[in-house]
Amino acid sequence: MRIESIMNQTQKQFKNENIDQKLAMHQHTGLTDTLRDYHIEVIELPVTPKLNEQVFTRDIGFTIGSELFVATMKEPLRKSETHPLMNWCEQQSIPYHELTSGTIEGGDVIVDDYTIWVGESGRTSIEAIEELRERLPSFEIHPIQLEENILHLDCAFNPISDQAALIYPPAFTPRDFTRLQERFDFITVTDEEYFTLGPNVLSIGDGTIISLKQNERLNHLMEERGFNVIGIDFSEIIKSGGSFRCCTLPIYRA
């Protein structure tokens, strides 16, 4: 990991400081060890040194039902990140799909049972969203327009149960905020928590949430609602603009 070309507002903040790679690796190992402690199988793709954003595997694909889609990346620096995923799928005889219209990244795709919320962002185009709708007629595909400075949908909105979701309201148009509010009971994220990617927690089932330990207020609110919150320090990886959800690509949900 390193910050070279500025691709989001968080990287802009930490460009001069950059990333302590040894500390980032230690924090990433803390995440993978925690997942294994909870009996989650962790598969790590081969590392390609020139791909300095490769740690954010959420963006290179998404699974909807039993269908694995490989993303079409927007940023030239990240386009090659999908190749290790496709190679691994072919080695494991796992079928996958690619969209042919526009661009789409996994951080903009949120699965809500048979409803799929897709962020229309600087990384995901309406053309790709429309093609996804055509490919998956049994699902309700709902585009969500994001404000210009929002990287991906999961940076500002993230369901943590069938009823509850974390949300950063300034990321959305009033219309889309109301649509989401009609579906979920919100836990609202502050500006400070948004900067540390507070919404980008990882739900691993049975009410257990992996969250940044420094976000004490947000973690307390989730605990008050009965969630088991595992606080992990991910502060070095966050400097590049992604957190726990960004660093994981579920391909099978039990």
C-alpha cells in the first residue's frame, strides 16, 4: 500500500504522511485473524506489487445470490486488480460474469435480500446499473445518486441487520435518503466518523460487527441496539480511503 495518485479525499489528507506499510500489514492481519476466529474461511489472492490499492478487494467484484460478478473498474490504476480474481475463479472452476456497459465497482453494490442498492457514483455508471437490472430480473435494482465527493455507497450507507443501517445523511439527495429511511432504522454517522469511514463496518452474522475501535460513540450506539461490536485498529489502512468492508469480498454467504 502507498498513496501515489490521489484518488479520493482521504488520500488527499494523508498524501504527505503516506502509509506505514509494516503497520498496515499488521492491522490487516488483525482483521484476517479475527475472521478466522469466527470460523470464516479467508482466501487471499496473490499479491501484485504494482497494484497498491489491491487490499480493497470489495471493489473488484460482488456476489448477488449465487452469481459472482467481476467489476469493471473506473480508475486506470486499478483496472488490473480484477485479473487475479478472474484467474483464481478459473483455477477453482467458479463461474463469473462481467458487465459490458459502463463501469461498476463492488463498493457501490449493497445486497438487501432481493433488493439491491447500487450507488451511482464517480466509479459506477447508470449504464452498468441498467445492465445489471436486465441481467437479474428477479431482483429489485435501485440506483442511489451519491454526492460528488462520496467514493462508494458503502462509505456512507451500510445495513448491519435486516432492520438497521449506518448512514451519513449528507451523502444523499433528499429523495434517496427518504427511500432508504422508509426501509431501515438509521444509526446516523457524524462528520468525524464519516472521515474515519465509520459506516464501512463489516457485519459477519449473528449480530456481530467489526468496526474501527476509535469510533467509540458509534460503537456504543450499535451495542445499545444489541450488536456485538469487535473494535479493531485499522487507522493506517483507512488513510488510503477504505476500511473493513472495503477489504473483504464475500463470495459465499452461509
